[in-house]
Amino acid sequence: MRVSIIFFILLISCKEDLQRELRTAAYPIVDSIYKRQMNQITKEADSMCIQITHAKLQSVIDSILEVRRNQVKQLRSFE
């Protein structure tokens, strides 16, 4: 019984070391994947921000033009 418990404890301790080694070895891989994906995500986000900005700007310009047209109509109606 004691031998099986000792064997089990040794097996668990070896497993933790293996996991620790795998985690340590995975850091550079995970870091490079993260950097590559963040560059792509940043480019996509910047592109989306530009599109949204252009859409909002066009909406503001259209609103200003509509207000100005209404003002011109009002001024012409007084003549």
C-alpha cells in the first residue's frame, strides 16, 4: 500500500514538472502568435475606425447642407 502511494506521489510530481516545462517552452510560441494576431487586429480596427469616421463625417455634412438649404428657402420666401 505504501509503495503505491509513494509511486503515485512521484508520478504526480513528475507530471507537474513536465507541465511547467511545457508552459515555459510555450511562452515564445504564444508570444509570437499574439504579436502576429495583434498586428492584424490593429490593422482591421484602424480600417473600421476610418470607415466609421467617414460615415459620421458624411452624415454631419449632409445635416449641415440640409439646414443651409432650409435657411435659403426661408430667405427666398421672404423676398
